[in-house]
Amino acid sequence: MPAFLRLQQVSFSYESATRPLFTDLDVHFPPGWTGIVGANGVGKSTLLKLATGLLPPQTGAVHASGRAIYCEQRTDDQPAELAGLLLDQSGAAIRLIAQLGLQPDWPGRWPSLSHGERKRAQIAAALWRKPDLLALDEPSNHIDSAARDRLLTALRDFRGVGLLVSHDREMLDLLCRQCLFIDPPAAVMRPGGVTAGARQDGLEQDDARRRDDQAKHVIQRLSQEKQRRREKAEQTRAQGSKSRVAPKDNDARNRIGLARVSGKDATWDKLYSQMDGRLKQATTSRAELTVKKVYDLGLWLDPNACSQRDTILNIPEGAIPLGDGGRQLVFPALCMRPQSRVALTGPNGSGKSTLLAYLRPHFKVEPELMVYVPQEISQEEARRVMASVRALSRDRLGRLLTIVSSLGSRPQRLLESDNPSPGEIRKILLASGIERSPHVIIMDEPTNHMDLPSIRCLEQALADCPCGLLLVSHDRVFLHAVANEEWRLDMDDRASRLVISL
């Protein structure tokens, strides 16, 4: 029997939320890959957990065949099956190990593995178990281009029902037969990859905005006509009042009485009531239109904020150790000016994060004017950040939430969450720094965990920023839009060497 998954009339909401994530969601997932697309915080990870049985629906039912596995975004914990996979001598296991480049010593040195290496091990262990349903949450996070190609090959071989949450547009287009676009409480399935679906979504939004503009003009016209008819009705009632007629003017009093009997004095009241009904109907029809908000990206509070020093980083050539195997990271003299925009690139395991950790104390920038967003943020750290945000003064909180809105998230929903998604907490950290008008922003894999609209917002925000940037990323499109200098790490068996190019 082919693998299947169906969510039938599923509703779900977190206790702290004022609005549900899903209401009567009814969707079928056939074998093959389905992309799950939407902004940070709309419930993509929650949907994967509902599908794989990690969360129960509050109403409705989830019907699925066989074994279900969920691979979460985080890679803190070593997969329990990793050692067994590496010992398996079957052809399928050997092929999987080769496809994803796993090494036999990884179980013994899990803490020292890069996040990209951990992600490959996590997915390999899941594929080795041959699930009927596999839900992957950001599988290309931290993975370099070569490893990503190997991952695509392995995922193409999967024959069950696959759910894929990813910010990688190319991966979604290459793997997915359909994409579920989530915008709570609605979810719409569209055929094809994310590019085709986003194009259709854009056309629908353009049509919705056009109809919304038309409805707005109709409401304005009806409101004006309603006001005119109300004034006429009030004028007619005033003219029809016997209290305004002299007691002895019997002819005038008789005309007023005749108008009341014939109903002529009620004509404008009826016309007003009709127009009021038409206005209410037009207002209701406009409210039923779904028009997505377009965010204002002017988020830099001080467009001239940058260090007044000649350089913000200036260190001589040197070398730092990489792990316990005697390897080194060798680098030349490094210099950054107040508005330098540096991309730090290289394969997984070459030492990019190690170099960042070494460089950060050498920046000639006050701690409060340096923004650092790491690859991964623990749940404990995320809770600490959210507590500090809620403790801000009203003015500072307002500025911070305005910046978060500009990065593509809904501030009210974010404040309601005690456990924001990894993408949302990265936006919070970045927004907290921007609110302080920083002199340098350092981000390790800035597009990881970000949804596609947020990546575009982030690209524009960083392209407009007045301060220095040091960015580690495998996303070449993103780096091309933001950086103007590259520090590239090349590696061999004994060392990683940093090469600088403009």
C-alpha cells in the first residue's frame, strides 16, 4: 500500500496565542515531496509535528501510514541511530554514508562537528530507518554547496511521503511536486515548486489589492451618499414637524398631516436605510478579502551610525588550532573599515565559526555597539532573550517591534510566544542590535531558519545598513546582494588557509 498522509479538519492553537494557527485544515499529501512554505512563526514546524504525531490536534484527525520521523531544525543531540548506520555493511547503508559524506569517528566527536556535518548525520540516520513519512525542518541549514548536492541526491531517492520546510528556493523547486502555503488560519496547496506557487500567490495578491482598492472607493462613495440621504431625512423631518407651524395655520398643519398619512415624509428615511444596508454589505465584502501587509523596510533609526575610527578590525597574520588533530587555520593580516561588508566563505569544517570566535574580541567596538547572531541559539538563550525584550521600556519595545515588522514577522504573535521559532529569535537578536545603532554586525549563517520573504527583507535591510558587516554564509545569492569583499577559507588535510578577494 502506498504511503499516505491526510490532515482532516485539523485545528490547533497554543494556549498563549490569541489566534489559532490552523482552523479546519483539510489537506492530503501523496508520496513524494511537498514543500511547506510561510513566514516565520506561522506554524510550519507545528504542522510537521502534527503530521508525525508529536503534537495531537485539538480537533480533527491525522491519518498516516507506517513509521513517521521528524528531523527538527536543531542539531544539538546526536541521533541514536547514527552508530548503527555507520556499522551497517548493507549496500543501502554504504551508499547512504557515501552520499552524505559521513565519517566513522563522528559518534565519538559529536560536540566538535560543524552544524553542517551534524545536519547531514541527522538526515542520514532518518533515511536509514526507511520511514513512510519523513518531515524535514530546514535540511540545508549550515550545509555547504557540495554537501547540499549530495543531500539532494539522497532525498530524490526517498519514496515515502516527504514534508519539506526550507528557505532554499532551489531545493524546493527541484524536489517538490506541490507546496502548501501557510498564512494562519488559512493554508493553500499549489502545484509545483515554490517559485511557481509564489508567482501564483503574487498574482492572487495583486488581484486582491486591486479588488480592495475598488471596494474602498465604493465604500467612500456609499458613505458620502449615506451622509447626503441622512441630511435630507433630517431636513424632511424638521420640515414636517407641526411644532414649527403657527397654531392657527390650519392649511400648513393639514399638509403636514397629509404627508404623514401618505408616507411622503418617510421617503428619505427609507432611502437612507437602503443606503445604510448597501454600505454594510460593501464593508463586509471588503473585510472578506485577504490582503497581505507590505512591510516598510526603512528600519535604520540612525542612517549615519558608523564608527569614527579609521578601522574597526586590524590584526596581524597568524594561525589558530582547529580541533585536536593538529590542523590549523592560517590567516593573513586582516583589516575592516567602518563600512566594510565582508563575506566569510568556505566548506563545512574549514573553521569559519572558529575564526569568528577568534576575531570578535579584536574588534575596536564597544560591546553594546556590536551585534552578534550565532548559527544556533539554544532554547534557554531564546527564553532569556524574550524575557529581556519584554522588560524593555515601552518606547524601546515599540522601536524594536517596528524593526521586527520590517524583517517580515508579526510582532504581536511573537510577543505571545514563550518559545519563538529559531528564525524569529534571530530576528529579535538582530532587531535588538539595530535598535542600538551598532557599529558592526556579525552573523553566522544569517539566512538559516529564515523564511523566504524574510530573507528578501534581510537582504534589503543589510544592503542599506550604515555599519560594518561580517557574514558567514553558504547562500551565494544573499552574499552577492550584501557583501563587497570575500574572505574565503580553502582547506587541505593539515590546514585551512584564508584567501582575501574583493
